Amino acid sequence: MPVAALYDIHGNLPALEAVLAEIQRLEVSEIVIGGDVLPGPMPNETLSCLLSLDIPTRFIYGNGEVAVLEQRAGRCPASVPQQYRPVIEWTAQQLSLADEHVLAAWPKTVEIDIAGLGEVLFCHATPRNENEIFTRLTPEERLSPVLAGLKVSMVVCGHTHMQFDRRIAGVRVVNAGSVGMPFGEPGGDWLLLGPDVEFRHTRYDLAKAAERIARTDYPQAEQFATQNILKPPSEAEMLELFTRVELK
């Protein structure tokens, strides 16, 4: 039975619900949540939904969880640009102490032996760091040192919210894309793994989702509804942006 990989949900509960409804119709043995469940407009509801799943689910943390936990600890997350700090502060305020303990227990990576694919390593950005940026265009010579020495056949990552499939240093590397904030076509992007890699794109009622998000107290609710649900940035636009800050 295949494994589903859901990354970068970012508190977009309507997108998550649509993806999970699709997963329920498939014979999935396990779900991997690849980090950045939050920040986002519906963090409590999203986390509660994931923790109540009746399918075995593993979690890893992303840069979003790291930033929110730093904020809850009273430290200003240095890696977060100034324009996003109100979002981190608001999200941190929504969590309970129990939620904090849940997030703090998530590991950086997990490995699963998947039929047809072999040993698969799940990380958020790269196996060594949850913040590093690379895309399908990043030169291989920059990425080879990051992946050299891994004893796996595949690495599944996220972080940049764009799906891709490439081979680096003898390792197949696939990006799951983003459930809640995809770049490119609106909807929810995720992976079905085993016996091969299937890139999935789930459509849902964008207008209704945008209305739900806009009614929240999230500091950037209207912006999220418009720019991340109804009309996300194009892949070309984001590739150009990420090229300036990718691994050197």
C-alpha cells in the first residue's frame, strides 16, 4: 500500500480537508506530514484534524514549527523576515501548552522503506537544515555535498511549495509541493509514494475556502485568501525569487 506525503499545509484547513477526503478513497498505509503545518490562518483546527486521523501518521518539523516554538519560548525567530513576524506571533498565541509539547516532539527527518522505492528519507528542506532553499533549477554541484553519503534511494522534501523530480548524487529527490500554499495552479499538491512516485493535485472549492479563511482572526487573512488560495504566485515568479536566495 502506498504512503501519502503532505507538506506545507500552513493552516489551510479547507485544502487539508479536501486532500484527506481524496486520501480516504485510496488504500494508503501511512501518511507523512512533512513540516510547516503552521503558521497559517487555522492552526488549531488544522493540528487537531491531523492528530485525530485514523490512518497511521508520522510528523516531521519544518521551519514554521521551529519559528513558532522559538516565539513561544520568548525568543525572536531570527530566520523570519520582519513582514512575517506578526503571523508567527499570532500563531504562537493560538497554541496551548499541550500543542507546544506535540510540536516539540516531532523529529527533523523520518525514514520509511516503501515497496518499489526502497529506503525513503523525508525532510522538510534538506536532510541537514529546515531552511535551505533549492528548486528544480538549482545546479547539481551545489546540491551534491548536501546529499552525499546518504544511505537511501530517495529523498522527499518540501519547503519551496513547488513539485519536482530530479536525481542528485545518485539519489532521486522529489518535492511534494504544498497542500495549503502551492505556487502555480490553485489547489492542494501532495505525493502518493509506492510503487512509484505519483504527483497529486487536489481541486477544491476555492471561493468557499477563501471565505472561511477571510473570516478568521489571522493577521493576513485577506491576503492569504487572495494570494495563496484564489490566485497563487506563478511558478516562474517564485523560481526567479528563490534563485536569488538558494544554496550557494
